[in-house]
Amino acid sequence: MKTTMEGSAEGKKVYKLVLTGGPCGGKTTGQARLCTFFENLGWKVFRVPETATVLLSGGIKFSDLTTDEAYKFQENLLRTMIQMENTFFELGKSCTRNCLIICDRGVMDASAFVSKEKWDRMMRTNSWNSVELRDNRYNHIVHMVSAANGAEAFYSTEDHACRSEGVDLARELDYKSAAAWIGHPYFDVIDNSSDFESKVNRMIECVCQKLGIDTGDRLLTTSKKVKFLVSDLPKDSAFPAFQDFEVVHHYLQSAGPRVQARLRKRGQNGHFSYIHTIRRPHLHGQSIEVKTQLTHRDYLNMLTQRDDAHFTIYKKRRCFLVNNQYFQMDIYKDPGHPSKIIACSW
């Protein structure tokens, strides 16, 4: 049972969730159901509207824009999205109840609609970076796979004023949307392997699992994390699109022999996120993990509690998608030895 979120001294939770997906993936219905579910638990739920839909419904047509105008529009869309989200994030901080903030798509979704060169230019011009926008900004990403990929009989564009994609284009956009989030540490893909009702329930259940909320018999579908030991690392060319991260684990001095505390530093290209994890003894058959996001300064301060009886763990984490399954491959490194251990989980 794992949690990673902002919270106050009184234990109030603020959980920032991105609900994304391909065309006709069930995102709108899923958001409404998720909202009702958490409101029934006594949570305050904020819903950040999809910025692209808000702007495009104002009469903007990409076919009418020049190349420079389209680039500037995408950049302003991203700025607007960030400001809208920040407004809701501030409300969440001041809320006296547990708060779920559902973002109808997140900032990385915009990268699916521009070339890599233009995206990199946008990042440089605005002093943004992918680690901050993708990994540090949100607690959890859930991708609802388009009906065009596995449930073609149910694919339709009739219920969305800004949607006109055919099945093939919808599949392409679905993959690009999912690929934009590869690398986020808490990324779930909800496919079309079940009927639609079960699909929505699986989405709600995966959010509850991350928050440590017992759904009882209200949601029957369960999911498991599976790990593999990989014998040999294939060449990079054998992988689908992937993101590599540097990861360092430091174990800390803890309050008792059965309590484990550790720090994780994770990032790429000189930009990092920091997580503090406490694992407590088993309770009712479950291992309890509480994860807290840290600033760089907090991370450095907590490093003084490092337990020298444990080795520091260095590894490269490779994240990628295969058949709508999100994989994280860890390549463990011994600082004094060239050998490596490779483990993969999904």
C-alpha cells in the first residue's frame, strides 16, 4: 500500500491526478465516476478542465494557422494549462479536507502534438524541463486507452464537439499520448481487455490502491505488480521508445528494526526528483509504505541520517510501453564492479 502526496501536519492529503488517454477512451465518464466515488468518501474533488477543449471551442482552427502561429498557440496553451492547474493546486493546499485534484490531461500531453525539436525549443525558451513537468508536478498518471485500440466497435466521435479522428489516427494519438508520460514513477494504463464498466472500475481501483484506500467489495477487479529477473540486456535498438533515469537509493537510520526508511534521487539531464519512503511492518497482511516528495534542500538535510551499515544503491531505470503495459527496467550498478543485475517490473 503506497502513498505519495502533499499533506499537512494534521494528515490532510492533496492528491494530484492526471486522467489522460486516447480519443473515446472513457476519460469523461471515468472522471465523473471517480469524482462521485471520492465525494462519497468525504473528499473534496476539484476538476481542472481540459485546456485544449476550452481554447479550441472558442473558434480556433489549426488549419487556419501558420506554422509560427500554431507553435505560439501551443506554447500559450501550455502556459494557460500550467496557470489553471496552479490555481486548483493552491485551492487544494488551503482545503481543510482530503482533496483529490483531477486534471483532464496534463502538461506532457501537449508534447504529443508537436515535434521533438519544437518541444525542446519550448522547454528552453520557458526554462521548463521534463522532470519537473512530468515527474514532480503530479502524483499519479492514468491513461485510458482509446476504444480504437481493442474496442473498435464502440469507437465514436459523435459525443465530442472537438473530435473528428478516424480509427487509425485515434490509435496513433493514443500511443503518442501514452508515450508522453513514459518515465513518470506512478503511471497506469487502463486497456480495453474488459467491458467498459469494468474498465472504469479498474481505473478507480488503481487510484485507490495508490492512496491506500480499501475499496472493499465495491470494486471487484484487482491488479498485481509482477517482477522479472532479466538474464541479458538487449541492445537499445531492440526497445520501443524509452526514457532512462539515474536512480540513487540511500537507506536511513530508522526508529526500529522492522521499520525501513530510505531516500530516492531520480532524474535525467541534471534534473532530479526526491522521495522519502518509510516502510512499516505488515498490518493485516499488507506492507505499509508512505512516500513523501521532498525539495532538494530537504533531501540534503535528510542525507545526514544515512545509515552507513547499508550500501547506497545505484541503478539506471528504463521506462517503456509494450502492448499497453508499462514496464520499468532497473539496471543495478556496483560502484566498484562492472557487473550488473537487471530486473524488470510491470
